[in-house]
Amino acid sequence: MERPVPTRVEVKNVPPGINDFKLRTQLKQSVGNDSIDINAKKDNDGNKVFEIMFPNLQDANVFVEKGVRVTFGGKTHPLICCVLQNGQDQEEQARSMEPDIVVSDANAPYTWSSLVEQYGRMPIAPGTKCVVLVNTTEARDKHVLKLYFENKKRSGGDKIKNMIRMVDGMLIQYEDDAVAEKVAERKQSLSDKNMPTHLRLFLV
């Protein structure tokens, strides 16, 4: 039986000015473990990030999939979480896998299982960062949404590779993962209506 491998998760998009102790406390509440190891550091751009050491990869993946939001200054801030393995971001390891598949809308809305059934595998490589547009209704024109989320000035977006209508919202995959991070960080609205978004690290 293989021994569990300790796995690090990097937490980014930390609200400026938040107290380290306050953030650690909220992160531990999200993890559900007061004794878990959480360390603060700076990334290459000088931004504060935190690393959480999980006892195994499965727990780390569950934490990232669930998503994390912290409260600071009377507002809720979504954090960006990425699994790190052997010093490499999981997204970098995935690039040698099969190419992504552009998903058709023919059988939308999809569930995860129906995507696998139609394409024989998940159409997006593990480690890919996608934006999830929640509470999307059929009334919203997909073409209009695509124009909005590819517009750098309006949404912070750029060229989209995939827009997959899921049962719980629209999954948007950009050509560049860094764009997905920028879009998820911004407050999005179209026709004076808010469009809640969050970042999802594709782990399936």
C-alpha cells in the first residue's frame, strides 16, 4: 500500500492589508483542521501568498475544488488556490497530456459524467484554470456572453477556447490560464446585472 504523499496548496489573490493571523484563522476554518501547517511568503511579483501543507493529495484536491472565500473589510474575497506537487504547479504537469477538446453545445447542459460519456474522457486537461459563471440561464445568449468575456476592457478576458454550458452554470476556458485568474478576480456585470464568477482548477 502506497504511503500518502504530503501535498502543498498555494493560496493567492490575498486581500491587501489583511492580517496574517486573521487569514490563517479563516483558512484553518475552511480546511477544518486547526493544527494544519500554513506559511506566508512572497511570489515572484512580490505579492503575498500562503502555502498550506496537506497530509495527502486527495485532501488538497478536495480543498481546491471546494474553493475558498475570506471576509475582510466587510467584503467577501475569493482566493485562488493551486495544488503544488514536487515543487511544480499541477497545471504545468498536465500540459503533456492529450489536447483539449472543444465541446459542442448539442447536448448541453452537461454534467461531468455526461461529458465523459460523450467524449470518452474529460475534454479539459487536469490543472487547467477555468472561470465558472454561476446561475446562467438559457435566456442569456452564449454569443453575447462570449463577446463580453473576450473583451479585455469590459471583463479582463481574452480569447476563449471553450464555453461549456453545465447544469450549474457556464464553464469558461481561456487560451491562457492567467486570463482566467484575472477574470475571476473582477466583479462582472452585463446589462446592469451582476454575474457572479469564481475560479475552478480542473482536477477531474
